[in-house]
Amino acid sequence: MENPQEEHWVAVKRIFRYLQGTKTHGICFKPGDNIDFRGYSDADWAGDLADRKSTSGYTFMLMGAPVSWGSKKQSSVSLSTSEAEYIALSLAIQEGKWIHRLLCEILAATNETGPELKIREDNQSCIKMTKNPVNHGRAKHIDIKLL
């Protein structure tokens, strides 16, 4: 940051106080019969008023505890909420596949099968596009790397 103002220093101090007060906290995994692994994906649509780009976000939970999360501004302007959600879901799937492969590799040593990868998505049009990934009339412009 080139020219931090007083409000920025106040925010930094607050963050450091939070970190100091929570340094003994950890992530607790709840024991259970099966290994529950699920993800959640979401996006805003044109949330940045300056350039109208959307923000993608995801969280992955393992046995009720967060193990991975991320938020990223999308590199292109989405023309609809469905497109913004589709891009966010693509980002979440990439992360989820990596974690899933890691879990399967770890569990292979114990002769257990890896958990199913489940990602929750709330946009019905996005869900329909993933179930039937043909060229939909309104989605032809979506980059092929996402399909």
C-alpha cells in the first residue's frame, strides 16, 4: 500500500490483536463413521462497481471443519449470475479435486476408500449447465477451459 491512512493502521492493529488472542485455537475434526467431505461455491455478480467483475468464493469442509477456502476476483466480466457462478464453481472444483486426491492417497494406506467429492451450488441455471454441458444458447461465450 502506497499511502496508508489512519483507518488502515487501525485495521492492521485489529487484525494483530485478533491473531494474538486466537493463536491457541485450532481446527477440531468431529469423529464419525464416515469421512464427510463437502464444498460450497458461490459468487457475486458484477460486485466490483469500478470494473463490474465478479468475485468467486469457495469453502471445503472435512468432517465438519474447514480445511480449505478461497476468494478470488474473476479475470473477466460475467454477463449473468449463472456465468459468474459457473466460473466460481470451476475454481472450486479445481481445489476440491486436489484435496480429494490427497485424501484418497492418505486413506489408501489404511485400505479405506476416499470420500465422495460433493460441492454445493445454489444457482439453478449453473447446476443445469453442469449436468448438461452442451453449448447452451446463452452460454456459448463461456471459455472452454471452464467446461
